[in-house]
Amino acid sequence: MRLLRGLYNCPQALFKQGCVATIGNFDGVHLGHQTIIERLTQKAKAFDLPSVVIVFEPHPQEYFRPDSAPARLFKLTDKVKALESLGVDYVLCFRFNKEFAELQAEDFIRRVLIDRLNVQHLFIGDDFRFGYRRQGDFEMLKERGADYFTVEANQSVTLDVDGQDQRVSSSLVREAIAQSQFDLAQRYLNKPYRIEGKVSHGDKQGRGIGFATANIPLKRLKSPVKGVYAVWVYGISASLPQGSEVQRLAAVANVGNKPTLKQSPERLEVHLLDFEGDLYGKRLAIEPIAKIRDEQKFTSVDELKAQIAADIDTATDIFKKHNV
């Protein structure tokens, strides 16, 4: 799969024969998205054309209302990785900035879909809006694209949750995660919810108070999880002796801005319960199991240390219940 960042990196000759495309945010790549991608790749194979997913970075809501935009489930790298696993050939990512926000809907159809991508078939939500002041919609795409491509509405996916049919959506996944209903989120995503990232050098404050942590920048405006959690950590085996069969390790994670110590941008810090070693530069996946508490400000470092010790005890009990 190939990631194309904007039209400048999308040569016109690349899609000379055309493509089959879809447009959306695809945050989380949940069951509904997976159904769209399955139909996309099947149609692309039937037409013997490449499949293209068009996304935006940042999300339009983050551009227009950053203070109230919803939490993001996936970073762009996570999204691209998930789409690649589903067989997508190309991801075309547009930087959503002032210029793009002011692009007329008809110009988007002509310049992007027709002239550059040569779209032959387009999957789109029937409530999809696009272009300056959201002037473009499903009907415009059908009308303006009639001589160039066909348009097909995406189909939603529902799950039975407590006796009620729920339409799977990114907002539903966020709600489940925010309420620490990780089993339910797994049903919506068709896999466990995990936060992936590379361990970077932090300010060493955790080590200074006796609880060394792996620092993972979130690289998103807002995280769907916040507080202290019992988590599984994957990717540690790459840091252990060759032949190790360790798949995951138990840990306590904090997502927040460390109000007791030096204030910082929202970050993820992970304290592994049974590991000592150098993890800098390693890519880890963090899977929340249960929430322990909200982040809070303590009156002293000693009070913070006592609470962290208590959090570790709580996490240990949680993992015992998971038969570890």
C-alpha cells in the first residue's frame, strides 16, 4: 500500500486507467468502516483497478472547532496501518487547512475525483457533506459525476447491544472507551482497542520518584482515555533476549498532563510491573483493561508516590482476576 500526501504527491499518470474510491475520516477503522473497505476492494478487483481511500489530516472538526472536537481514536499512522491490513492500495491524505476548507465542492469533484484520480466508482455516505460551507452532498456527486463515475451509498453496520440495535460509529466507540467498556469497544472495532507509539525520552520524573515509566507521545489533539489504567503492553518481546516468548506484560498507565509534577501536554506514561530494560525507540502497543481512577493533583510528591503504589496494588488485583 502507498500513502499519498496531497495532490502534489499524486501523479496524474498514476491513475490513468482510473480507480475505485471512498472518502471519510475512518477514525478507528471500526466494523462499519471495515464493511465499506471490503466493498471497496471487491469492486476494485471486479473493475481491475486500484482502490483509494481519501482521508483528511487533521480531522475537519479539529480544524473548525479544536476546543470541542471529539477525541481521536487513531493517529494517521494507525489508520494507514489498519487500512493496509484490509487490502487498500492507496491512501490519499489531504492536509485540511484554510485553502482546503475554502475549496468549492464542484472544484473538489473536478480537480480531485475526475482530473487527478479518474474515479470510476465512488462509495460515499448518503449524509456526506464536503466543500466550502458544506455545499457538496451525495446528490451533487451523483449529478456532477454522472458522465465520469458511478456513486454508491455506504451501508451501515448494526450490533445487538443489551437487546437494542446500535449503528456502529466512531462516536459509539469513543463513548464505550470513555466509559471504560473495553469489551464493548472491542466488539465495535472487531479487535481490542490499543494505543500504539514509539517510546521517547521524557523528563525522567517517574524514575526520580521510584517508578520508571515509558513515555509515549500521543500525537493527537485529544485522547479518548484519560486517567490511570491497568493495561497490557505489547511489543516488549523485541527488547528481550532472542527466543523469548513473552507476548505481553502487565503495566499501569497514566494518560494526562501530570498536574502534581511539572505540567505537560497530554501524554501516555507506562510503568511496567515486571520489566527492567531500555525501551527507548521501541514501538509499543498499549491495551487498556480497566480504569483505576481519574488523574488528580496531590499536595506533595510523597502523597503521589503512595497513590502510585496503591494503583499498582489495584492493577495487580485486576490482572489476577484476568487469570494472570
